[in-house]
Amino acid sequence: MHALVFGTVSDPLLAAALWTGCGALAATFALLVVIALMRLRLLRRLARERRVAALWNPLLAQCAEGVPDPLPRLRRRDAESFLLLWCRAQESLRGEAQAHLREMARRLGVEAWTGRLLRSRRIDRRLLALVTLGHLRMREHAPWLHTLVSSAPPIVSLYAARSLMRIDAGIGMPLLLAATARRGDWPLAAAGSILRDCDPRAVAPMLAAAIRAALGKQDGKGLARLLRLHVAAHAESLRDMVLEVIATAVEPETLAAALGALSQRQDVVHARRLIGHPEWFVRVAAARALGRLGGEDDVARLAAALADPNWWVRYRAAQALCSIPGMGPAELGALAARLTDRFATDMLRQVIAERTPA
Amino acid sequence: MSWESAADAAQWFFLLYFVGLNLGYLLLNAFSLLALPRELETRLIHVLPRVHSGYEPPVSVIVPAYNEEATIAASVRSMLQLEYPELEVVVVNDGSRDGTLDALRREFALVPYPEAYRRRLEVKPVRGVYRSTLFPNLRVLDKENGRKADATNAGVNAARYPLVCVVDADSILERASLRRVVIPFLTDPHTLASGGTVRIANGCEVRGGFLEAVGLPRNLLALLQVIEYLRAFLFGRLGWEPMNAVPIISGAFGVFRKEALVAAGGFRSDSIGEDMELVMRLHRLNRLAGRPYRVAFLPDPICWTDAPESVKALRSQRTRWQRGLGESLMFNRALLFHRRGGAPGWVMFPFMVAFELLSPLVELSGYLFMTLGFALGFVSPTAFWTFLLLAIGLGMMLSMSALLLEEISFHVYKRPSELAVLAAAALIENFGYRQLITVWRLHGFWQWVTGKGGGWGEMKRSASWQKSL
């Protein structure tokens, strides 16, 4: 039996096709209705958000001076929009104003709303709740945030870590550093961003302790990750730990990270020692360190590195030469003229041009 | 085989193919519907204090340009104003025959620069390197013409930073687009490439290379392409994301890990669909080597592009895309059903062959078979109209579901009247437009099979948005 050829609707295949086609048309128009309804809902939501902003933004601004009194009642359906405005105000205001905002939140019963959001299945609501908890600075939430930092998915754990740091940096920082070393799923950038809000002098001893722990565990990857956070710490306070690592480490990643953390001129010996390392990225780190810490004695070393087979080593060596005290345009030009390796000359000329104001 | 048996087999084949094709797209739609809410939930992160700020890896933005005299200055200015902590812009003038280089020299006060140019990827000779005296992070490479892929590779050679962002010279970006598209590299160290949704810029207001206001195009062809792009990006690509099988990162705006790009051999100059070919190659090389990797796709509308408004330009674009698809699949055929192919080799690749590469051939054959059968009397009117109802009904449903995804997610077109126009476009595109596109795709398929057909051609851009500069 041929369903299409000379077919009629009584043919099963044709009937199925007909019903599918009709079903598709019906679904199309159902989708059209759904889209229209969603647009209506969106317009209503936007109107509500505008209304919430119009009501609460002036009151949040008044918190710069003191807590407005009386406060309107916070309606359940407005709670999420309000919390977003409140968190933004916390980010933009400083000092006493933040305390006023916390007092305002306490009077409005924000903690209860936050608890509800934390139990939500939606990640955006949970993140909003975590940020709010951090701004509320309520220490009783610290143990629970502690658990989240250790075990929650990356984005949730990072927001939990930031909030924990806000509540109590003394508890939060060792945990943040331990998690940074351990959690390969944490972007280093995120941990660094959280640490940047702290006093570098407070970061240094805790970072040193975390580095020591990683060294003890011979955790090369964790060690390299922690060393890269050195920019958030007071360099002098971290120095001894960095020297200990660079003297004992053998893993190239660790050595490169430690070279990046060198900060004192007297430590340049390590960069000199490692400029001939077999791994190119260690040589790059050594060249950069020589640029930061080196002197006239290092010109010959860096000139030799200009002929390195790796482009990046040549480039960083050329940049380092330009940073050496006493290496002005005339000296660099003379050095470029003396070089016999074409790649070395090209690279030095490029970097001289980069440094020359147009 | 009798004539009747052959006709019977043909009807079964066409029906099953249409059902399979639409079922495939419906499944992709379902995956997108599952993936989209997760993506949207994390959008609040853009509003909350950011956890990544300040440590983003530096990015080299590469802008290959060929005969872009009219638009290049505005485009480069917009790249220079992207919200990003550290970026450099490398414009590659690919042997333009117009005044592209002069426009760049004039606008950015270029001076020659003795760059130690590193040839990691083979490219046509570089005639000169310039740097801007106004913007220290802008360099211009002037090279012999070698097509977009060659120009992009030349830019990759000159790039200083670990991530390279490839941008079409006529792309319009949102200020935050680079920051957003880089997030997958921060959250997953295995990310090799990341791209986002490309939208149609025709009808929008653009100032200084940035999008100021979203609008719908007045030109019907461009309007219908708005729906097509929604379909292509919101489920044609987002649907593959959860399987890590995104088949293409648009050449209009994509970010790549430079070392992975160089290790893969860069963009292929002998491919007309070099953006898709590269992503397919990344899948093939990494899958077959058993290396963990990710090709990420963000549904955020981060890049806007000029759509062709004339029949001729659109035909040229679509035939070219189909040839590019054929080449990309052929060059990477080792991925197909490879034991280590995973979702890209076992799901995405066969899907692309069956429902993207061959679909113009089968679809048009189906239409032809039914129309001829109807005209010659061996297909009953009931069967003919049922077939049309099925084909058009499913097409309308898919277009409308793309519009639904848009409404769930970004509702970029704010005015209710715009939504109504889009809904109408989603319906009417099924009456002629899609069939016309299928004809052009068949032409492209034929050109690929026979190895005939020109190169890129020179796309005439309307760049109507430029008038508002």
C-alpha cells in the first residue's frame, strides 16, 4: 500500500504526516501565545523593578547619613530586587554608611529573606544570598560558609569565600589559600581578586604559611598557584618563604612562579642561576626577574638570552635590558649594533622602538 | 524494481528524512532549553561584584581587513574602547586595493615599527609593521593578499598575548563582550575556544563602532535573517554546548587560546569556511589525542554584524557557507565515528553531514518529487498538501521556538511591536525564503562537490549603521 502515491487520508503514513503537520501548526500558535504572555510578564516585572528602585534607592542613599526612620515594609515579591539594590549600595558606600545599611537590613528582616534565597534551587538567588550574607557580617554564618568554600561548585564556593572574608578575614584567608592550592577548578584570578581587597601585610604571613604547607606536602601544582598570589602580599614579608622555595624546588612551574615572586635586588642571584634553565618558561621568568632586579652585571647575560631559540625569552630579555639602570637609548643602540645574531638584533630593535616615545 | 516500488521507497525516504531532520532540531532545541536557564542564572554574576575582575588574561584582538576603507577606523576605535584590563589590537591589512592602510595611517598616526616578526604560522609576506603614536596598544601589519585565514594567521604570529580574539573588521561589539567571552577561559583551564551569539546589526543605531540602540531592519531579507540567526545561534549552537560539540565559533567574533591555535596549524587558507574548519579541527585533534578540552559557546548577544540586503550578496554568502561546510567536514572526516570521537564524532559530525550538508539536496529533491508527482498526477492532492503542511508547519514551529528562546533569554528587541514583527517574520520566512536559501545552499554544495566556484568574492556591505556615525 502506498501512502503518498495516490494516497488518501485513510493511509496510515499519510494520516500520521497530516497529524504531525497539524500538530506543528498548533504548536506554532501555542508558542506564539506563550511568547506574548512571557512578554506581558516581563513588562510587569520591569515595572515592579522600577517601582522598587524608585521607592528604595532614595532611602538607601540616605544611609550615607543615617538609617531613615520610619522604613516602609519590605514586601515579599520585592525582596529580591531590594537585595540587589542593597548589595550595590554596600559596594558603592564606605565606612559608617555600610553600618547604616546593615542596620537598615536588620530592621527590614533581610536575614529571613536571605535564608529563603539560600534554599532556592536557582543559583543566581543563592549567589545573591551569599553576597548579602557577606555584607551583613553575621559571624554565625561562618561555619556554613566554611563548608561551602571547601565543597561547593566553583562559582558558589568563590562567592562563599568572598563573603567569609568579609565576615572574618582571619578565618577566611587560611581557608581561601588552602582551597586555592587544592582546588584546580578555582580560577587563580578569582582567588587573587578576593585577596586584593585585603591588607598586603595581613596576607603575607598567611600566604607564607600556606606555601610552607604545600612545600611540606610536595604539592608542586598548589605551590605554583600560591606563589602566583604573591602580588596580593607584602613582598618583604614573603621574601624568606620565596627564597626557601627557589632554593629547594625542582619543578619548572614552581621555579617560574618563585622567580616571579622575587622582589629584592640581593636575590637576583637566583635569576642569574636560572637564566639557562632547560625549560623556556623558566628562562622567561628569569629574564623578567633580571629586568626587575638586575644591574649592569647582567647586561651580558641578557644579551646572550637575546639569541635564545624561544621568541618569548628573546622578547623578555630585550625588555629586561631596557629596564636595567644605565641602559639608555644610546647604550641600547650600541648594543644592538654590536650583536651578531640577527634574531637578537631584530628583537632588541623592536623593543627599543616600543620604548621610544613617538 | 517497479516504478511503484521506487516511488514508494522515495516517499518513505523523504518522509523519514523530514521527520529525522526536524526531530534533530527539536532535540537541539530541547538541549538549548535545558542549557539556557543555567546560563541565565549566572547572568546575575555580571551585576554582582565580580569574582574574576582584575586577573583576566591579556588578549590580542586581531582584525583582518580587506578593502574596509569606509569602516575600518570606527571598527578599530571600538576595539580600542573595549572594557578589558589589558588588550592589544593587531589590524592586518590583507593587501587591500582601496585606501584601508591610508585610512589607518591617517586616523591612528601610524609610524613604521621594526617588529621582530615571528613566523610560527606560514603566511604571505608581511610588507611592513606599523604602530600607532596615539594608541600604544595598536599595531598594523601590512601584508600581501592571502584571504582572511592568511591575514588572521599573520595576526596570530604577531600577537603577544596568550589569548587571541579574532574579529571581523565590520563587527560591532558590545563594550563588555570581550570580558564576557573570556569567562570560559577563567573558569575552565581546558577551554581552547569561546564564542558568542552573533546578531544582525541592520536597523540598529551605532555610534563610534558601538551599538547604541537595537532595532529591526526595514529590508525584508535582513529581517528574515534575524530569525535565521536566532535559530542558528540559540539552538543551532547552544544546543551542542552541553555535549562539548559546538561545531563552529563564528569568524565574526571568537577567542582562542593562542598556543592551541598555533599547535593546530592556525586557520586554513585553502578553506572558505575557515572558522568552522578550525573548530572542527580542534575537536578532531583533541578528541583523537584523548586530550581534555572545551569549545565554549555563550548565548549572550555580544557581536553584531552587517547582513546582506541584496539577493545577490545573500546568494553569494550562502553558497560560500555551504562550500565551507563541505570543506570543513571533508578535511576533518577522520573524526566521523572514530572510537575516540565522543559526541563530536558520533553525534555532531553525522548530524552535520546528514542534516546540514546533504539537506539542500534531499529537501529540494523532496519538493521536486512531490511537485512533479502532483503535476503529473502520481501524487494525490491530499498527499501533496499534507507534505507541504508537514514541511512548512515544522519549519514554522522551529522558527517560533527560536523566538521563544530569545524571549526566555535576552529579549533584545524591547518594543512589543518589534516582537510582533519578528513573529510575523518567523511565519512568513517559511513561504519562499527558506526554500530559496535551500536552492543557494544546493548551489554551494554542487560547487563543493565539483570543486568549481570562485573564491570569497567581494561582499557588498550595506553598512547602513555606519550612516549614523
